Amino acid sequence: MLLNLENLCVRVFSEQGEKSIVHGVSFSVDEQQILGLVGGSGSGKSTTGLAILRLLIPPLVVTEGKIIFQNQDLFALGQDDMRRLRGGAIAMVFQEPLYAFNPVFTIGDQIDEVLVCHTSLSRSQRKKRCLELLDLTEIPDPVRISRSYPHQLSGGLRQRAMMAQALAGNPRLLIADEPTSNLDVTIQAKIMNLFVKLKKELALSIILITHDLGLVQHFSDSVVVMKEGAIVEQGKTNEVIQNPRHPYTRELMRAL
Amino acid sequence: MNKSQKSLSQFQLALRQMKQNRFAVFCLWLLGLLYFSAIFADILTPYSYENEERDFAYAPASKIHCLTEQGQFSRPFIYGSAAHFDQNHQRIYVENLQEKYPLRFFVKGDEYKILGLFSCSLRLFSVDAPGRIYLWGADSRGRDLYSRVIYGGRISLSIGLIGVLISYSIGLLVGGIAGFYGGRTDEVLMRICEMLMMFPGFYLLLALRAVVPPSFNSVQVYIAIVVILSFIYWAGLARVIRGMCLSLREREFVLAAKAMGLSDLQIIVKHILPHTLSYSIVSIMLSIPSYILAESGLSLVGLGIQDPYASWGNLLSESMGIVQIRFCPWILIPGIFIFLTVMCFNVVGDALRDCLDPHLRGEKRESCC
């Protein structure tokens, strides 16, 4: 087992009082597994994703629970150890790379930044590695792309570049937060196939956060369905899809 | 929009806009000339800044002649001159037509070091001793005002740049940290800034200058003044940068940078501060004059750069009496240089603001087409 969440609770504290956002979420991700985290807007799935990296900003606070990653308790780690983990063993792919990339630097610069942070490669090695990474995510003409600014690329290319950046730190776990929601259907399928390919080639585990049960049905090994901050159903994808027990899952199925 | 317009980058667009502003381009060249002359002051001037000849106190500008008294063309020369006292005990300099000193180019003069490295004594122009050439007249000790103004540019022009460099480093960092962390850090840092800004600038300057030990040599005084100036001016910038960072830290690329495992300082310096660059560049250009003026003010009242070193401020301090202004108006020339420099920086700064702002750029183009 690579990652294990136990009874994760997140609350928001404000002047109006406090409110529970995520209550008692527990699931685990195995090695080389794609886990689909499905739910509607505001179901707490993105919050859960950020909580794994300890990236929640106050007023959002994790009040309870335990996250075990590779046998270490993430909440017990110091700031520096946690930072080494972020972008290193656990990397994140964001929904809209246009915003997640810094607009004033080229793609190459921003991949290089991760390499500087998490590897001890020399300048020329980093340059080579950067092109390798872009190639790994099936980007045509990596040299040109590495010199481009984020706004110069198409949505699909940007998402691939984002994945290349996430892979730069040799992660074991990839958290993909709605990676395909802003893309059209054909490109969506290509990106998802790329995720599956990367999973096999690099022995990655992936948490796929999405609202699209269709994606999960085709590409993930197991599924967790969330509603209003709680898990309503989880299990192997086939079993859940073929025999949904909770009314909300059935509702999602009907929406396909 | 046609094809050629599309292919221009933001920088090229800004450059094109800049070029359209003829006055700003002129000012930029003028600034370049001033800095060039300050850097190569040793070569461009006939004498070093401390070369004095008391017999020529307040000598007026030497007249350069091209015609001999017989009315023939000759190479440029000046007549020797000597001081006499008139009935009011006022010095008057009378040219001695018997003494002729031809203007010589690339001659050996006072020694200096090129860029502080190689010893050299080549001067662009001068006249043979005992003649002395005063392009813009002489000061109370018979030192060449032209040489001293050009040398003075070294201090006056560099103090603005170095001062800005230091105070902007502090301002950007403090503003960045305050804006990024917010909360209590922000409160504390901003209250410190406000405390600094509360004091009237010039009095704070005088007070801090009083703290500098009198045993300091000129270089140390120079550094002290730069540090004091930077210390006074960083607070205003820090406040603005903090405001920009407060909104920038909410952008998703900051979260993404955190998710990449960057440290907070790395995020501030590499991801947030570059976004304040277009503001900073303009602000730097517009604030350099205040450093130059502050140094001039300090030197003018005798608290800045000390004689024999020249800065435009302490050159002007000679003109603090009615007698000097009435009879030796050339003493005011350093003031023209201060005025020109300040004007140039302001014009260039304004032009930069117009051309770095894409919104403003669009408006201007529409209105002129």
C-alpha cells in the first residue's frame, strides 16, 4: 500500500463559526493503481487532494486524521521533509495549466526549476532531462515547446507539459486534479491514455480527481465516490459500476 | 491586425512605443552621454578634480580663439591671463596677448587609473603649463569647473543607481514577504514602514548623517550616504509591492509552485516578484532623481561629499553667497546638470510607464490612427 488516508477531517474556520468540509474520509491507494476520486462540485475531492500534500491554506484546516505515505505519517513530517516530498515523491497536476504555470517563464525554465529542486543534475544534464520528460509525455518538437511560454501552447500541449513538470521529480504518486476537464473529448482520451501509459512505464500510482464517472469507468482501477465531504461508496471500479449501491452513485451513472 | 503586428513580442511592442516618443529617446541619449562622461571623466577632462591653482581663483571661462590678432586662421589657442584688482577690489582677469597657448589634444596630464586598474595620464585636451584652460571658469581655488562637474557626475550619478539598487532590494524583499505571508508578519513589517515614512525625509537624512563618525574617509562617507538614502526610501516601495503580492499570492501558479516543493523564499523571489517588474522598472526610473537630489541637498549644506571630492551638490555649495552668484555665475553650472539629469529620468520613466503598460499602449495607438 502506497498511500493510506484514515478518517481525514477538514474544517473551515471563519468569523461566522466553523464548518466541516471533509468529514472522515478514509481510502488507500496501492502501488501502480489509478484511483478515481469522483464527486460533484463542492464534494471535497479537491480539498482532499490538497490535504495529502498539506497545501491547505487557512481558514481550511485538517482537524483530524492520518495520512500514511510509504510508511511515514505526513502530518508528523517537518516542513523541510514535507517540501522534499512535494514535487518529489508526490506530484500534482492541476486542472488548468494556463494558471498553474507562471506566465512569465518558459515551459523549459519551469521544468528546470523542479529538477533543480529535486535532483542533483548539472545544468546540461537538466537540459537533456527536460527534453526527455517532454518526450515522455509525447510532446512533438520538445526543443521548441521548452522554449515556449505557457500561453503560446494549446490546451492539450499545456496539459502534457504540466505532466512533464510533475514527472520531473520522479514521483511515486501523482495527484491529478481534474486534469482533463478543460479539454475536448478526443484530447481528453489521449491525455488519459498517456496517464495509463505512464502508470505502466514508471510504476506510478495516480489519484484521478474528477467529476466525470465516464473517465473513471474506463481508466481507473478503483473508485471512491464522494458527496458533501463524505465517501458514499468505494471499491473496485468494475464492481461499483456494475452494481452501484448508493443512490448518488446511481444518479451519477444515469448522468453518463 | 495584420501579420507583421502579430509577430511582435511584448518587448518589441514596448520598444516601438518608446521610439515614438522622440523626447524620451533624446533624454535617454542625454542620460547615456552623462553616464559615459562620468565613467570616462579622466580622459575627457584637462585636469583632475583636485588640481588647483590659487592664482586663478574665480577665473572666468577661457576664450578659445581661432584667429590671431593679425586676423589669420590658426589652430585653436587661448591667451594667458592674469588677475588684477579693480577699484572695488574685485578680481578681473585680463588676457595677455603675448602669451599664446595652443589647444593640444591627447596630451599627458594628471595621472589617473583607467577603471581603477591601469595607470595612465592621457587627457583628451589641455594646454601647456603654465597656461590653464578653464572651459567653464574656475572655482574659489582655481580648479577647473568643467573637470569638477564631469568628475562630480561620478558621485551624483552613481549614488542614484546604487541607492536604488540597495533600497529596491530591501523594498522588494520586505514587500514580498509581507504580502506573501500576510497576517502578523504583514502587520509588523508595514508598521515599521509607516514609522519610517512618518519622518520628514530630509530631517531623517540629516539626523542619520550626524550619526556617521567624523573619522570616516571620503569613500566611507560616500558609502554611508548611499546606505542612509537607501534606508530612507525603501519603505514606500515595500508598501506598494506588498499590495501587489497580496493579490499575486492567490494566483494558482503560487499554489502550483508550492506543490512543486519550492520554499517560500524561492516562491517569493522567483514566482511573485517578477510579476511586479513592470511597476518596479518605472518606479526605479522615477525615484532615481530623489536620490540625486537628496545627495545634492546633503552636499549643498556641507554634510555630504567633502572637498576636494566633487559632487554636483557640493560644487553648488560654493554658490551660496550673493557675491559669487553676482560675479561668477558659472558657479551655477552644476545646477544645470542636476536639473537635466532629474528631468531626463522623469521623462524616460514616464515614457517607460506608457510603453510597458499594454492597456495604455492600445489606447495610444487607437487615438493616433
